[in-house]
Amino acid sequence: MATTITEPVRAAEPRPEDERITPPKVPNPWLAKFDRYLYGLIGFAVFLVLWWWVVDSGYVSDMYLSTPQDTFRAFIDGLDDGTLRSQLWPSAQRALIGFAIALVAGITVGILVGSFQIFQKLAEPVLLFFRNLSLLALLPVFVLFFGIGEESKVAIVVWACFWPILLNTVGAVSGVERLLLNAARTLGAGRLYIFGRVILPAAIPAIFPGIRLAAANAFTALVAAELVGGSAGIGIYINTAALRYQTPQMYAGIVALGLIGILVNGVLTVAERRLTAWQRGLTSR
């Protein structure tokens, strides 16, 4: 008969003092809260120093690239004497009108296409073709249809903003969990209720990246549109300064355009947080 030999249980050896597990360090709550802004300021300061050094050292002539000081001075002077300030509102107005039209049209068409699979199959080759067309190649077409007035500029902005919103909306609506739709139908919900209370809230978080991309495209397309012709606008201001070799004024206009883009992105970020607060409440712990 086989006997089973069991090893005696050894007592746990005492852990040396230097091998004891030390608790993880608790991060500074102030640094944890403002970490993003702190690093952003450092990165921006490094960028300004490099910008100044490239021009001051002579690697790039100040005829082509002005220093940050000269650019900032031209920006303040342009706002003060009105030469730059008067060009901002016409551009902002065109961009806002074009963006608003594209927002309504893109979301409406995107919901329609994304809600019906047959529409997705029919529209897929058309969307694939038009989304890859260069905006600059279409400038003559817009001028031919709408002339060189305000209509063509707004139409160009609408075109640039429409496609990101449309494509994101189609993907967001078609990507809604079928389990949610089936559960709502099982509970007796109608189509309008399902659309307003299930599809749209579930799709909004995926639609917003397209909206923010469209807002960026609005001002990019606007500069190209204003180069076609017109009497006022930030794109015209930048082009006129470049033709006159007014380098600080040219970069001041570019800085103004970038600041407007940051402001618009901030507004959309706040709107996105408000509209998707319910999702953060479900996913946060």
C-alpha cells in the first residue's frame, strides 16, 4: 500500500526591511487637474522660442517669416486701427452660414441614409466619389454656377463642411446597437419615439467628431473661397499682405484665423459635453 509523504509547512520568512512594498505615491491633485494646460503652455513656449530663433539666427529671412514679436505687434495694430478687425466679421459670417447649412443638410441626409440599408448601398459609390474630390479643383465649378459673389463663397464652405458631417452621421446612425432598437420595439415604442429617444441620443457622440472636423474645414475652405474674389475677408487680407510683402501682417492674419478656429472648437467642445453628459455618467466610475 503506497504511502503519501507530505512536506511540512514552512513558516513565512520575514521580509527584509529594504524589500517591503512601498505604497504608490499619490499624485499632486493640483498637477493632476492642470497637467494638460501646464504641458500645453510649455509646448507653446518652446514653439515660440524656436520660431524666434529660426528668424533671429538668419536660417529664414524675415522677408518670408516674421518674428513672434513683429507678428504680435502687427496683430494688435490691426485690431486697433481696424484693418484686421474689419476683415474678421465678413469671413466669420460666411463660415457660420455655410457651416449651419451643412450641419442641417448633413445630419438630415445622414440620418436618412443611415436609417435604411438600401439607401446606404445606393449612396456608397456616390459618397466615395465626391468625398475624394479636391476642393480646389471644384472652385471653378462654384464660380461658374454662383459667380464670384457671396453665394459662391458660402457654397464652397457648405461643400467642405457637408461631407464630414454626412459620413459621420451615416456611420453613427447605422452603428446604433440593434439590441437597443429591438428592446424599444418589444416595449411597444413607435418609430418617432425610437428615433428621438434611442437612435439620436446614441448617435450624437459619434456625430460630433464630424461636426468638429467640419468646423475646421469651414475656415480652411473659406480662405480658398475668398481668394477667388471679393472685397473683404481674412483670406483677402492675408493674400493682400503677401502680395505687398507685409510679412508681419500676413502672419497676423493667419494667427487671427487660428484663434477663431480655437474659439469655435472650444464652443463645440462645450456643446458636446452638454449633449453627451448622459454617456459620461454611464461610463464613469
